Amino acid sequence: DTDLPTGAWYTGPLTTVLDQSNYAMTTTADQFAGITLTTPFNYDPAKSLVVEITQCGYTGTGFGVRNTTTSGVKRHAGPLTAAPCPHVWGNSSAIITHTGLDIAPPLNGPDYLFYKFENNPAPLSVLNCAIPGVGTSPASMTGLTLTSGGQFDSCITGTGVTGAGIVTGWNNNLGASSWTISMWIDCNTTTFGYLFGDGGGSFRCFNNGAAGTGAITLRGTGITNVDVPAVNAGPVVIHFVYDSAAANIKVYKNGVLSSTVPQTPLNLTAGTGFKVGGYTTVAGFTGKMDEFRLYRRALDSTEIQATWNQDIPCGTLVSVPNANNQVPKEYVLQQNYPNPFNPTTNITFALPKSGVVVLKVYDVLGKEVASLVNSFTNAGTHIVPFDASALSSGVYIYKITTGEFTDSKKMVLIK
């Protein structure tokens, strides 16, 4: 909150949030350039934010900014003196850029299905990281294998096995609501196979075959075919976004809008069993798949651009909309649900005002076994998951501390 005079440097502490060699950015003139932090920073909007972006080894082709004056924004072009990298704050041998910042709020993860194919409890089962999530977690997997080489880490690999797929334990009941389905795929093949689907209403997505070589198609009863060409040239992230208000399905490839297909308003209610990596009892896909995400809402272009190549953590804390957008009137720590549980459960808490929240889990001897939240959190109602796959059966205690409020409750893990 210090108003820096002209020619003065901020001399307080700084937190390094990105320090990486050969960092590649795709930018457009006069537009924001997205930077994914390697160390997330819990920004408190009630305080000032001081940022330095520097670059070592500048050769004339690096990042630069022409306009360094904007009303209401504190900026200062500091001295460029001989000092080796890593940079010394306020005295760098590098280009110091002074530019506007667009602070993005914490990302809400998928709320229906979210398969990262990481930290799975067994070779033939995968965790659903969505909050609150639908179906079964862990979900069983048939005819697919967990391998390396995914978008961020491990992934599933298919070889066209009949009946292959992840049995989600959920029947497609999206109804007339908006929805978004996204996935990372690497399917450099001409072999026909299904990527996901539900036999009820023949809702399915497949590649090659009737879709055309190197293409994929989304189709189903009452759905005008949504065709996506040229997806076999290498890894690609595909988003299908159904907007019930606009009655269309938009397709994004690597965060960029590719096509818009008008639809008669959809009503998907006949689900009999949704599978990922396959469809009913026919041939599953051939290739690799990672980061399968299903939201019961239409993501907008800004969210897609921010998340298509973002490694969203498993069980990202979700803010729950309150009636009439009202802020809770008091602090509340709810009983976890389900309880007893095996091995995952959800913990809900409400904040009447923003602040730093610490939520931890302890065993009955008082030993800390998990730290679930330790960050600045906005006022509202929030859900955070707890995965106890690595713990033994027994009674555990979860405790929340924030400002003037603290509370704790017991939960029971039964394996």
C-alpha cells in the first residue's frame, strides 16, 4: 500500500513465481500474454501488487513493451547495470518490462467428470477429480492402460479394444442445460474408434470412419453432427461447448474457436452409462488421452484460453453460488459428506468475509496427515475434496482456522 515516488524502488520482499529457461509465449500485439506460474501466488485484492518481469540473455528478440505509461498504475524503469542472472531485485542485467496486469481469479475445476489419470489407486482404476463430481470414484477401467506421455503427466492409451473404456458410473442426464466437454488427445492413426459416449440417446464421439480420416465427430439423437477435421497431426486439446441460450455447439482447438454448429435445443436425459475412452460394447479409441473434463455449464472463450493448457490440480476448490449471490452471514464448517467415506469425501465451509484460510486433517494422536487449504480465500461457500487413499481406516479430525474463527469435526474412513 505504499505510493512509490518517482525514481524510488520498492525494497520489500518478493516471491518468485516463475523462473524458467527457454520460456515460450504466444502473443498478439496489444493483447494480454498469458503466463502460467510455476508457483501459484495467493493475491490479496485488498493490497497493492508489485510485479517485476525480467529476462536474462536478451539478444534483441525477447519480450519488450513500448508503452510504459498508464494512468493509475505505478511503474518505474530501473537501472540496467552489470549483474549476473538470477536477477537482483531492482538492479538487473536484463530487460525489465513494465506492462499492465490482468489478475485472474482462482479457476473453478470441472464439476461433473475430471480424469487426470494421475495418482490412481490401482492400475485399472482412475480417480474422478471433479467437485462435487458424479458417478463412481475410483472408476473401473477396461481395455485401456495407464502410460506416460500425457499433456502434463500420465495418460490412458487405447488400442481399439472392443468394450474398452472407463465406466464412470454416471448416466448422461445433462438435460437441457449447458455443458462443456474437453480432452487432450494424441491419435495419429486412421483406425476407427470411440473417444467417449453414452448408449442412451446414442450420444457419442468417434474418430476416423464416418468422421473422415484424421477427423472426429460428435453426434447423437437430436444432435446435428459436429465435425472436427485435422486432429491427427499431433496432440490437440478439443472443447465441445453447448450453450443452451444460443442453441449451438462451439468447437475449440487448443483454446482457439474452430467452428460453431447451430442446434435444435438439446435435452439429454436418456443416459444408460457414460464411458470415457470407449462407447457401449464396441471398439474403443486408438492413441492417447489425457485431462478429460466435463462441466455442467458453458465455458466462455476467456475460461477456455486460460485452462486448455493449464494443469488444474485434482479436486480444485470450488466456489458454490449462493441464492441471490448473497454472502454467508456467518462462518460455518459443515460435516464432511459422505461420512463414513472410502476413500474420498468433500468438506464444505462458508466465509462471511475474505481472508487466509487454513484447513488441515489430523489423526486421533494429533499428527497432521494432510493440508488441504492454506491460502487467501474469497468470501462465500466453498467445497474442498479430501482423498484418503494413502491413509488407514480410522477416525480423523479436520480443522479450519481463519481470522477470528476456528472449528473442527470428526470423520470416519472405512476401507
